[in-house]
Amino acid sequence: MKMRPLRWLIAGIALGAVLVRFSSAQPSSPVDPEVLQEIQANGSTRVIVTLTDTSALRVQQIAQRIEGVLRELTPQDFQLSRRFQSIAAFAGVVTATGIAKLERHPDVMRVQLDLVLRAISPQPRLQPHLSESVPLIQANSVHSLGIRGNGVRIAIIDTGIDTDHPDFSTAAPGDRIVAQNCFLSGASCPSPPNVAEDGNGHGTHVSGIAASDGSVSPVGVAPQAQLVAIKVLRDNGSGYLSDTVAALDWIYTHNASLNVKVVNMSLGSLDLYTPPCDTAYPAMTTAINNLRNIGVISFAASGNNANATQMSLPACISTVVSVGAVYDANVGSISWGNPQVCRDLTTAADQVACITNGVPDLQAPGALITSSFIGGGTATLGGTSMASPHAAGTAALLIQAKPSITPTEIETVLQTTGVPVTDPKNGQTRPRINAFAAVSAVLSCTATGAIFRIERATGNVCTDGSFFSGNADVAEYILASEPLEPGDVVELDPHNPKHYRKAREPYSPWVAGVISTQPGVVLGARGHYVGERALLALLGRVPVKATTENGPIRPGDLLTSASKPGYAMRCVDVTQCEGAIIGKALEAFDEGEGAILMLVMR
């Protein structure tokens, strides 16, 4: 095999290895100049080695390619620290002799410094302020619909999490933090192995913003979401890029059991990049893309350098949703950083914090945020680190509202429903997330253009919002064999042909629908409302009498007839309810009997 000409000559002398550069006319080297500078200065350095394009290869084939390169390196050449499974790359400490071998290997595409990533440095701890960020993005209004991130899993890649904190354990002990792992090169993970215990506080604070149940700190954006805690940053807030890539690789290769849907990375590089920076670190980009291809969306803080055009890595990657920070209230004058990076002389809700880097995909509240902290308490911090989990938590709400939603759809709906805010340092306007508007858009299915549509595969009912609020848009007169009231669930009367009565039993095979109130359009001849004639809802939204005998009702639940005459209940198993479904709940109902809005299913 013909080898690529060496661009660097390794000359051994008594004082150590010396690198001598050949003519610039030689072919381009896969080794970044910064790597060579570090080796010249220190004799060795930490690197990430990325192999030539292997996008079509499977895990076993990737492993074989990596092993083929490693076989040519001796312990004096290279000390392996990370071998990835779904990414054709590995990481470790390389010497001058190792660089010479990697440079001429035909499978090596890039040798780069293993960057140091840090928790995006927040404003120093301040006296607690009233939390106003969740109401600002109207996530509390989403909670009132019964949408609280139930069952959606968010991976927090950070300094870990205080696993004993009441905000993640009081409401349902052992149920909120469903998995954890630790990836620290050159440092010890907490004992026992694979524990992501937080000794810094940053990761716990970020986790609380995304998913605190409100036991101690204010309620988070998705208070019933489940967490996968991953420690990639030491207790001093720093870690290596290869450790974060390893964490993303672990999620991808184990997601059949982890079932992560959202990733939050409130961390970044000290070096800044102009987006998109997909070629800056191919291993990181591949890890992000792998996850996105299986339906996992990743969010990252844009960074706190007050740069008008550039961002930290990984936020600058095109398939990462980058998030900048706005204030959630007037908190007075704020100086950011020590030494000072920038200063906001005045502050107000939806004002972009001066530290926000670049032109991010989204803006979210990041200053100043009271959230969970190590030791079971709270702290008030600020920065783009605090903004990113607001977006990640909102994504969890969207996924609960529409489980089939894709990362691209999530990003699009967050951008199209957001509140426009302008960053004065670059004049660019970006959307500040509005959780309620985003969830409402997903529930209404307006993007389909259909006036009324039922998705047969999921049972989702979509409208274009043209119906009269709270009423059925279309109803028809029917004959009744007993007095009927608005909201009654009715069935065909088997003893009185062409007449209707209150439904008498669960999953009634005769169920026909619900009695309407003041519809916009009425079909059929007029008559008395109670007694001989009544109005049966055909299309739209209508109040229905409901009972929780089959469990609490949540928006989106299919409804069927209950054991109490004239009442609806939740359908738990659609196969049991087949032919007896009357509609879809639009409101939550926790306990007892009452009335809720329902979308009529036809």
C-alpha cells in the first residue's frame, strides 16, 4: 500500500523527540497544528482521533476499524482513554512517535486536541429571587392541562445530580431518576461505579429547572419528566470533550432501554466557533446526529462570552438546538463575570442578557433562576446554562402532548410559536420559547390544514380551531326516550327504536355520543330540548359529564361510557373500547365527578 508522505520528521535526540517540518508543498496532514504545538511543548497531549467516513458501518465494523489503527500503536505511542461504539473515533494521550504513525495511517481522517469543556459559568450565587420563569413561558398553563412531561426522559449531561434531593425523590421515590452514569477521564467517578453524584451544584440546578417537582425549589418546566443523570464534568466544573462524546455514544447504544428523548448540555468550550461548526469536531457532530436520527433532540447553552456572532461547542453544531438567555423579570443592574464580561444597567422580562453568545436558535429564561442545589436546598443562578433546560423541559411537554413528534418538528414549533426578542448587540431577533403556544399548536394539529381529522393509527383528533369556544360546532336533533341534559353521554335505546337514552354501562356497544349546548349549526327539525327531542353533538368541542372510575383523565385520553348513566370515563385499552369511543378529552380531571371539554369523535 502506498503511504502518504510524512509531513513531520521524528528525530530522536538525548533531550527528547523533536518535530521538524517539511516543505508546505506536501499533502495536508490529518493532524491539527495545535496537537503538534502541544507535543513540542510537553512531549504528549490528549487527542481525539477520528477515522475516515464510516457512516454506513455498523457497531461491529466500527470496532474493527478502530482496532486496526490501535494495533499499530505501542504503549509508548498512545495511551487509550476512550473507544466509542457508534462513532468511528477514539481518544487518549499521544506522543510524537504515535503522531507519526497516526499521520500516515490511511484510515485516520483527523487528529485533534481533546478540548476541555466547562459548565457554562453562571452568575455567582445570589440571594434568592421569586421564580418567574415558568409562568413567563406559560409552562404552568400547560401543567393545568395535565401535561407535565409524564413518562418523557431527559438526559442531563453535566456535573451530575444530587440524587437524594427532595425535588427528584419526594413525590415518587426512585421513580424520577431512572438511570445514571459517569464518564470522567483522568479522574475518579463517585463510588460505587457509574454513579453521577453531583459535587458542584451546576447539574442539580439545571436538572431542577427542567424537572423539579417543587418539593423544595419552584416547580420545573416538566415536573413529572424522568431524568437520566450523566456526569461528564468534575466537581470543579471541567471535563474533556471526549467524555461528553462518550456519554452521547452511551445514550445512543443503550437507548432501547434508556428511552431518552431529550438531551440537555449546559456546557461548552472556551474556544468559540461561527455556526455551523459541524466540521470542527466530527466525533461530536456524529454523536449528535446519531441521536437525532433515532428521534432524540439535543439542546445546548450558547455560552456566556457576550460574543455577537460566535458560540461555544457543542451549541454551534447545526443539529444541536442552541439556547440563549433572557431575563424573566426586572432584577436591577447586573454585572456578569469576574472579571466583568459585560453589564446590563437595567433589566426586564424578555430582555436578552448581554452575556448571550451569537444568534442562537432559541431564547429562554436564564436570569435569574432559583432552582434545586446540592445539599437538598436551592440556589439562584443565571446564564445560558439556565436557559437551555427551559427549552429541554418544554420539549418534554411537547413529546407528552404528541409522542410521535420528531426533533425537527419540535425545533420548528418552538421557533414558530415563540415570542420575538431582539439582542441589541447584534440586532438579531430570535424566538423566546412559549410552552403553552407550542403545546397548543401540537394539540390542534393546525399544520395539517385539515378542518377536522382523526389519525387512525393514534386516535389523535385534529382541528383548525374554527369551532365556537366551548361548544359543539354542529349538532342534530334526535328523539329521546327520557329527559336528557347537556353533557349526558347517550346510547341508542334498544327498547325504543330511533330513540336515545343515557348510556347505562361501561363500554356500551350502543353508545352514540354526547348531548350538546348551543351549537353553531343545527341539523334537523326543531323541537323541545328536554323530553321528546335533544341535540346530539356531531362535530367540535362540547362539555361532557365525566367520572374518574377508570382513573384520572388527562388531555388526549379517549373517552367511553361509564357505569354511571350518562357519564364518560377514560378508555385505558383501546381494544376494549373499540366501537364505544365518544371523543377525546381536552381537559384534565383528577378525581370524582364533573364536566370537562371533549372533542367529538366521529
